[in-house]
Amino acid sequence: DFIEESELYLTTNRKCGHNTTIKYLANFKKITRLSLARGWLNKDPFSEYKFHLKPVERDFLEWHELQRLKDKHIDIPRMAQIRDIFVFCCFTGLAFSDVKQLRPEHIVLDINGARWIRKSRQKTQNMCNIPLLDAANEILSRYADNDYCQKRGVLLPVCSNQKMNLYLKELADICGIRKHLSTHTARHTFATLTLASGAAIENVAKMLGHSDTKMTRHYARILDTSIMRDMQLVAKNMAQ
């Protein structure tokens, strides 16, 4: 009864969504498991309670939208800075916590002189190996002499996640992008565009710092351009 009342309280009084409510209850279940293991409870109150998360379709930027955002002339310095950090994440797949902690020692050169990001993810400690594209290198060079970066020993002047998400909503309006932009949107954009460009899912998983491809599939989306490309190949083969 207490669990059912807790669920009702979260969805009505606290106005939590379905998945948020389930996550709160899942955390509560961890406490009851510990209590059972230590003999503080005689019966599992969650024994007949099943969790069901609803699938969520998260927004990502298509290539033309990312180009529009990247090339947009912005006069307000703070907005231009937020845009640069977001675009950098779109080209590297870094999560907010990882780009905030990005330091010079995380940039390495391979035997061909190409620059890579080699950094363990804060969330999972899995190593990310990400080759830096020209667009990402250009953004890093733009902030090489930034006072904030110099004082803190970081590569980009990243503000709080809350401020980033607030400013990203403004950026979407400025650029005419009718999608909900957040710091996590950049990670979805990276996964989607790299896979749509023909990158192997195993390589994308390595760049994202995933231990296997199951989580990578969660981030990826199939674009119409990918479908059309594959169908054109099918048509070509059938015509031979």
C-alpha cells in the first residue's frame, strides 16, 4: 500500500512523469533489498510490483540543423560560447560532465599527428577514444587563451548544466530549430550522425565510452537519408 501511495503522490502532488516516478521507486527498491539482506524486513514489498519504463524518443539534430547552428553569427558572447560548447559535443559525443572536465592532458597525438581525446567517462570510468574533427579542433583553438580556461586548467569555459540547458532553448529559437535542445541532445546527435555516415556501431560505442553496443543502439536513430542510401544500393544491385 505504501508503494502504491508513493507512486500516486509522485504522479499527482509532485507531477512527475511516468519514467521519473519509476526511477524514484527503483531507488527505493534498492533500500528494501538491503533491508531484506540484513533481516530488517521479513517480506519484499516489491515482490508483486513490476517496473515498466515507457520508451522515450529524444531529439537530435540532423546535419543541416547542426550546420545552421554552427555557422550562425551570434553577437552575444555568452550565447556564442554556449553554442560552441554544444557544437563541440555534437562532433565528439562527450557528455556534459566530461566536456566540463576536459583538460590539455586528455588531448593526445597519434603516430600520424592526428589529435585524439582519450579520457575516461566520469559516469562509468570507461575510456573514450575520439578523433578530433577539424570543427572540434577549431573550437578548442578559439578558447586556448580564454581567462576562465587558463585559471582552471580546462579546455572549454563550461558553465552549469542548468544554465547550458536554459541558453540552449534560446539558441534553438535564434536558429529556427523547433526541437528541445539540451546538453544530452548533442550526444544523441553525435551517435545518430556518425552511424548514418557509415561508421561501425562498435567504433561509435568506443567513442561514446560504452562497454557494449546495446547502449549505443539506444542513442542511435535511423535517418531517412540512411534508408534512401541503402535502398539505392538495393536498386543498383537489382538492375545488374
